[in-house]
Amino acid sequence: MSETTLYLIDGANELSGLRSLWWVVRRWPTMRRDLTGTPGYIAHRLWYVLPYTIGLTTWWSDERAAYRFAHTPAHLEFWRWAARRGTTRGGWLATYRLERGGPLWGNGVEAMMSRFGPFVGPAPGEPPQPAPSDRRAGRG
């Protein structure tokens, strides 16, 4: 495994309405530019749940890279805005660090495999093992 460690940052905000959603949409191109331009950035997925929840999942080569993005002007502007009364109804942020992982495999994930490949070992050429819960239940 390489010296870098894969970090996943996942967060979301429930916006207070259409006006807040429009504010975020107008500023997304600048935030995306800062995000993808931050050294250590690997990938991201923007997601949305009706009516007004918007989230961002990002992958980083190290924890410092994620913090570098967190301190970019566009991201700081977003959080100053989100902390104001009436713009959001709440939100959350979760941080994950890859401790150990198995090989990447499967059809339809080629783009992610090329991005995450340096962080996990090669495929052993064997089928995946059943999950521990499946083995305990006698299903594997």
C-alpha cells in the first residue's frame, strides 16, 4: 500500500428553502474549482435529497488535504453563510480514514478504480469472502 491514506469526508446541509438552494447553486462552480484544485483531492460526488438537502462526499489522499480545502475562500464563505440564521435547518459532517481495505473489483466502477487504485492492494483473483455477519448466520 502506498504511503498515502484514503480519507472520505461526507457532509450535508438541510437548506431552509428555495432561496437558500439558489444561493448554493450560484456558488457551486467556485467551490468546485477550489475543491478540485486542492492538492490531495481525489474525487467527489455531489448529492441531493428532495426537497432541500444537499450533500458532498469527497475523497482525499491525506487529512491535511481535506483541511486545506476547508480553508479555501469559497468553502469558508459557504460556512459563514450556513451559520447565519434562516439559511439552513441543520447539517452534519463525517470523516472516515481507510484503515485497511480489500481489492477493488466489479463492473461499472472503472473510474473509481483508477482513482482509488493506489490506496488498496491488487485483486487476488479469488471471489470476495462473505461478510462476517453472513458467516455467523451460516450463509457463507
